[in-house]
Amino acid sequence: MKRILKRTAPKFALFLGGALLFAFFSNDFGLVDIQKTAVILAAGIDKSGEGYELTAQISVPKGGEKAGGTASVELSGKGETVADCLMMMYADSGWIPKFDFCSLVLLGEEAAREGAMPALNYFLHNEYMSDNCAVAVAEGSAGEMLKKTSAIDDTPSLAIHKLFSGAAEKTGAAVKNTLRVFAVDTLGVSKSSFMPFIRSLPRESGEGGAKQSGSEGSGGEGGAEGSGGKGGAIGSEGSGGEGDTPVLFRAEETALFREGKMTGLLSAEETLAFNLVRGKVKAGILTVKGEDGEPVSLSIKRGGGSAKLGEEDELRAKLSVRLKVLVSDRTEEDFMAGTETNVATDEDERRAEELISSHIASLWGKCQISGCDLLLLARELYRKDPKAYEANVGLIPSGMGADIEVSVKGAD
């Protein structure tokens, strides 16, 4: 038996080694052939006369004298469904669309108001598409926004995606939502969700993009248009066509959705209130009027918040926010008066509480007008008492009152 093992073991090892070498040299290990594949960074969906128009921003190798950054080309196609648009894009370009690296789905304003779920169905069913992909609403046309020249990044979709960073959400300046969360909330008992609302603002001459942090990006050099059938393509090194004015993207507002349709829009202050109530704000600056009417900037050091149903028999929402703050900036006159530089006074705390309470009240009013159960109170009621949910579902949130509690105290 030992002799047999001694003779067969080397042969088996040689055979196994040969099989592994064959598998190694005959497999592409998932490498992408960029000559045949369109690596899609972002997709923009707009309504058209015959259905939808899909604009895909595709990463391409960057040539020329400039080094670094990401070059992109925009392909577009029209069809009755998003899948039809993709087939038209493939027919026009010969590139196979690949959504593995898609990090943003942008809905045009009209598509969002008529219904987001039909536009997103393809992405929800695509097995290669990440359900953690960010979703947002563009002011006007999503396709046009993806073709603009960004002052921050060579590729507009990457500049937009930077607005949803963790730091931005912690300061309350913007919200972030993903494909999965939007679908779960919309198809759940609350039938409500949200998306950040993206606007583009022309960069003022000489300011160098000072309104947002980041380095100044280079605009596109030249543009070329081509079309075949119902689709077309616009290519650029960077983005946008020749002579485009660089723009800054802003995501301070929030689009509200009820049953998949955009029904309202939160202002920047209401967006901050929404983040505060959700307990997402852990940093950032809140500016109030001080004792002498001079502005005082309070730095948020710790924060918490909650939105839940009250304990009373009457159906009411209880919205609470708790913040710990320090003074980060005062006028020189206040310092000369002997006020400690980083300690908030009782008046500072009171005015901060009044300001936040007014923002939360405005937020709740927008939810009532739009019918959007933004804080998912219907889901909470359904989990507590399904019978009470069936009896009161029509009152959430339009027929509900809200109790607002805000506590702002100096940090230790």
C-alpha cells in the first residue's frame, strides 16, 4: 500500500499542478475589456415622448498631455423602458453597458414627479447593480446635468457624489439615500421616502469655487456629438461641451416622495432639521443671534434626535433633538466684554432652541402638505398595533399634530 502511494502521489501532484496552471493562464479573472465594455459611472433618467431617455456617463481612458483625473463620455438612448434605452445605446456605440461600478442614479424632475419606481425598476432587477448606489433628483433634466462642466471634478457624476460624503451628512448639510433604502421605504407601509435634490449654480468669476470646498477642476476640452437612430453620444475630456461654463453642484434641498412620486421639496433649513431629528448630525455650525443681536456661531460637538409616536391616545408625533455645543465664533466686541470664548450663554442656548424648533415645525408642515411620511411613523404604528394602523393610516402625517422638544446645552 505504501509503495502504491509513493508512486501515485507524485503523479497526482503533477496532474494537480498542471490543472492549476491551465486554469490560471486561461482565465481573465473578471478583467474588463475596455474596448468592448462601457463602464458606467452614473445614469440619468428623463421622461421623453415615447417613454424614457437614459443618459449614461462612461469612464474612458484619459489621453493627451494632462495626467490624472477621470475622462468621461456620455451616451444616450430613448425607448419605452430603461432596458430599451440600453439596447439602443448598445446599437449606437457597440459598447456593452456594465453597471458594476455605477455609483449614482439621477432622476430628472419630470420623471421624479410622474413616478420614480418605474424608472428604477431595471436597476432594482439588475443582478450586477449595487443596491447601495446613491439616488438623487436633478433640477430640470438629469441628462443635461450629467453633461455640465464641473468646477470641482473632471467628471460631473463624481463631483455630485462627493456631496453625499459622510462628513456632509454629519454636519446636516445634505442627505443621502440609496437604491435599496428608497425601494424598501416606498414599497413599505409608509409608502414614503426621499432623495437629495441637486441644483447646478454657475461659478462666479474670480471666486474660484469658494462656495464649496475642493480644488478647481478643469473644464472639458472640446465636444463631439454623434447619433445613430434614437441614441447619441457626447464625449469630453472632463465633461460637457466646448465653451461650457463650469458649475458648482449643491445638494442642500431634499425631494419628498409619496407612493413613488415627488410631492414636495425641503429647504436647506428643513433638511438640517430632518437630519437633526434623525440623529445624524454630529458636527457642524449653527449660527444664532446673540444677546446684543450680534451673530454667534455654535459648534455642534454631540447630537441626538428621535421621531416616534406619542404615548397618548390621540395620534401625535413626538420629535426631539438634543445637542451639546460650544461657541466657535463671536464678534470682537463680545470678546472684549469678557465673555468666555467657547462657552455658550443661556441666551445663546435659548435662541438656538427657538431656531431649531422653528425649522422642525416647518419640516413637519411640509410633510403634512406633501403627504410624505418622511419619519416613517406609519411603519412604527403598524409594528405596534396593526389594527390601529388600519384605522388611522389615512391620518399619517396630514391629520397628525406634533410635539417638538429641543434641548441645546453647552458641552462639558
